[in-house]
Amino acid sequence: MSKLRQFLEQNNSLTPAIFYILLSLVTQNRHGYDILKQIEADSYGKVKLGFGSLYGAIKRMLEDKMIRETDIHLSKRKYY
């Protein structure tokens, strides 16, 4: 069973923030600021997350194993 299906079956909802974060990570690994910019582009400016909302959602997604931190260490940034 996929991690997303497990997440949804635990009565968690797929919020717009989680949806757009997942969408932004489909094509490449990204760091937080890059995720924010991609979300803004994908939603045509209709979804704007603050850093607190973004990193709160990322933290929950990491705990639920929906995403993972990559092994890329090109800078001090964390890539997902």
C-alpha cells in the first residue's frame, strides 16, 4: 500500500498545502524556498504558504513517511 493511501486511510485529509508540496516534488528534489516558489507557480499565485506552514507540513509529511530528505548535501539547505 502506498504511503499516500495509508495517510488518507488514517482519516488525514490531503490539504492544499500537502497537495502542492507533493506536486512540487514530483519532477525534482527541492529545498524549502524552491518548494514555495514552485507552489506559487503551480497554483498561479492562489496558494501562498508562509515558512511556518511549509515547514510544519514538511515535518508532518516526514513523520508520516510521505516524503524523505535526500542525500544531496551541496549546501546547508535540506532537499526533499
